[in-house]
Amino acid sequence: MAVVRLEHLTKVFPGGTTAVDDLSLTIADGEFLVLVGPSGCGKSTVLRMIAGLEDVSAGEVFIDGDAVTGWPPKLRDIAMVFQNYALYPHMTVQQNMGFALKLRHVDKAEAQRKVNDTAALLGLSALLERKPVALSGGQRQRVAMGRAMVRQPRVFLLDEPLSNLDAKLRVSMRAELARLHQRYRITTVYVTHDQVEAMTLGDRIAVLDRGRLQQIGTPDELYRAPGNRFVAGFMGSPSMNFATVAVGGTGDRVTVTLAGRELAVPGALLRRPGLARYRGATVVMGLRPAAFAVCGAGDEAALPVVPLGVESLGDEKHVLFEAPACSGSTGSSRADDVPSRADDVPVTVDDAAATELWTAKVTQHVDLAIGRPLTLAPDLTEAYFFDPLSGLAVPETPAEEAEPHRAESAAVG
């Protein structure tokens, strides 16, 4: 087991494309860290730089305090599992799993014992004489895992190892990976674009976007306290709904204007005092699909919607509808209105966000049909708030809050 530390890691490909931009993080001894983000965000490049398969443009990679940036892969004591399994087609399962031990000149009897023990753990004992062509996708994946495990390396690197499996097998393999890590506690870095995998597997999750680290924390921290709009929208399925709203109210009362209605946000200043500084300005409000309930038309917070799509999932239904019309402010921004950390967050609010479809989760018993009007009530105690210029979450204390953007003229959107 080992501690992996990345300091200001940067990768710029020929032609000027920056895949990883000044990434610094530490993976603790025995930790299961998941790198997650959309395709092309640089997560696999990070993995390959840790392994030594990709040259580093700037920064350092440390393993147990040793600067290994210039070391060849074979000296780093790392095992990597690839998306495409990368098994030798001419070798049997036993030969594939024992190949690394053979290269290290491990005694044959000891190597056989390790292969047999690992095969038994992974349910591969009956398949040791088969070649990869005679295996299913799940079996090949277990062989690839076994080949890495039999070496007992200091660090495991897994690059989207479950992406080629069907949905049911992915669930069972996730459980198997979690069980194996719990048993061996080998430091593991796992790359995926699937936030469900990230939430279910990771001790901590590092969210990347366009090569930059957006936030790192436990699954619960990222879901309940996203640091910016990108993380809020990425973590959670279906993703969070966003709208730019005007903030009002006096004293301890905070309101937002949505769909032409001024709605109170109960306990807003107790939960997020920094919201007070946005009064008279706009803020991006986020609501997760679970924050809606079907209600009567006379409800004070009722939002009439017309379903454009209905997805029945058995135990719940998802309703897709146009984002409610928002009231807010527009105008030219001042440079001193932008929070000092704005450059850290590449995702900003654009005009198209208000026209994207929203999703609400409702119980399976609700009778729904596309085009049939429905009334929903949002639970604003579950609302999230983000600065409309930087995308950063509105801070929990006023002292941390930069001056919000205040527009010069009001408009209805």
C-alpha cells in the first residue's frame, strides 16, 4: 500500500491541447479514490501519468514520498486494469494471471499458489485453462482484475474497467470491487464517467472538468454540498435543474421569483447566510428532481407544468417539462463583481440553461401523460444557490461572499 501525491500535474499535448491543468491532490494509503468527469476531461490522462505511460509536461508524481515522475512504469510497482481488458489472446487464464510473476522470476510453486488463491477469490478456478476468446465479458474483466491482484502492487489503477459490461453485470462487479478493496485495502485510483459508479465505490471522489479539479470529497459531501454549478449538475441522476432567479425579501425572509411568483425560501439565511448579499440581484437556483411533489392548483408554491416526457421506472416516475419562466436582472457586469476564484470554475451560466428541460421525480402512483397539465410544488428548503458569473456555490457565511453581480436593468426571462 502507498500514498500517492500529485503536485501541480500538467499535461499539454503537441498542438497545444491542455489535457490536465495544474492538478494537485493526495490519495491516502489504502484509499479508494474515484476520478470522475465527462469524456475528455483528462481523467484517463491523469491515470496514465501516475502509471508512467504518459510523459508529464509539468509537476510531480510522488509514491510514498519518492518522486517517481521520471521512473519507468516497471519500477513504480503499479498494476493497471484497462477498459478493454488487454489480455494476451494466446495465453490461458492461468498464464495471463501469472505472467507478471513470471517476469519477476517468482518461484513457480509460489506463483502457482498466488494464481490459484486469486482465481478462487474471483470465481475463476474452473476457467484457468480457457483462453480469453472462450470467456464472457464479465469473466474477462475478472481475469484482468486477477492479473493485477496477483502481483499485490502498491497501487491499483483502474481505467473504466466496467464500461464494456451490461447493466446487471456492472452492478455485481461494483459490489465485487468494493468487497475486494475492503479485504486488501490497496491504494486504488478508479476512473469513470459514470457518477453512479463514483458514488457507490469511492471513499472520496475527485471531479474533473476540462483538465481542472473542480472539487474533491466524500460522495455525500459532493452530493449535499457541491462547490460549484458543474459539480452540482454532474453529481446526481437525473441531474439537478437550474434557473436564474431574482432574490428579494427583507429581514430574515428571503424570496425568489420563479414563473412569475415570489416564493419564500424557508430558513435560507440560517442554512446559507451569504444569500443575503444577493438581494436585489440574481442567483442561479438549483433543485434536484426529488425536491418536487404533486400538489393542487391552489397551493401557494404551485407551478403548473405540461409534461413533455414521462419515464416510468417501476418504483417512481420522471416527468420532463420546460423550465419555469424566471424573473431576473440583466446588464453589463463589472470586473470587481466577479469572485476572486472565478477562474477556478470554467462553467458559467448561459442563456440556454433556462430553456433546458427540467426533471421531477414523483411516485409511481401518479397518473401522468404527455401533454396533460400537472401542478408541482418545489421544496425550496432543498434549493441550492450559485453565483451567476462564477458558477461558485453561494457560501455559507457572509464573510466569504464576494459582491454579487447586480444588473443595471430588470428583465423578465
